[in-house]
Amino acid sequence: MSLIRTSLAIAVLVSAVPALAQAPSPEKPAKPEEISIPFAQFGGIDDWRADGTQALYIKGRRNSEWYYAKLMSTCQGLNFAEAIGFRNEAAGNFDKFSTIIVDGRPCQLTSLVKSEKPTTKK
């Protein structure tokens, strides 16, 4: 008799596992969509602001939209640079596979997402 109860209990637990595995996690916010800045090679980037040495805000010329670019590692001199270069992908868009150039050194992006306009530091 106890063997039947144990077997039924195991069957119920096994059937419940897939339902639990598919339940969405409410704690995880949705990851922002990766994006590209079109026509970057034709002046599609209007402005930029460093956010320390591992990220920067980039303003696209089209619709004056702002983007947040995270870098693969520390980019020395970014937070003090007065000018930087933007190396696009072959199609001319600037995206998470692109690179910025600071003082002649390449700094690889890992993410590019839409952003709000950066706040002005006082």
C-alpha cells in the first residue's frame, strides 16, 4: 500500500516540475533591447558624454535620441577626452560590435541601448 502512495507522490512531483521551470521570474527586469545608430558614418552621431571610464552616452542626430554604450573594459582617458572617434561596422551603423577610439586606443563596446538624456553633473 505504501509503495502505491510513494509512486503516486513521485508522479505528482515529476509532473509539476516542468510547470515550475516555465514560470516567469518577477524579480528580473526585462533586459533593454540592443540597438544600432543608423548612418553613423554620415554624421549620425551628434554628441557624446563620458560616464566614467567604462561607459558613455551617445546622442544620435536622428530624432535627437540618446543611447547608453557600455565598454568591454576600462577605456583610459575617456572621462577626460575632448574628442573621440567612432569606428562603425561595415554597413555604417554604430552598434554593440563597434569601437570608440580614445587617444589612438580602441575601446570595444559590449552593449548599446536607448537611454534618457544624461543628467548634467554639478
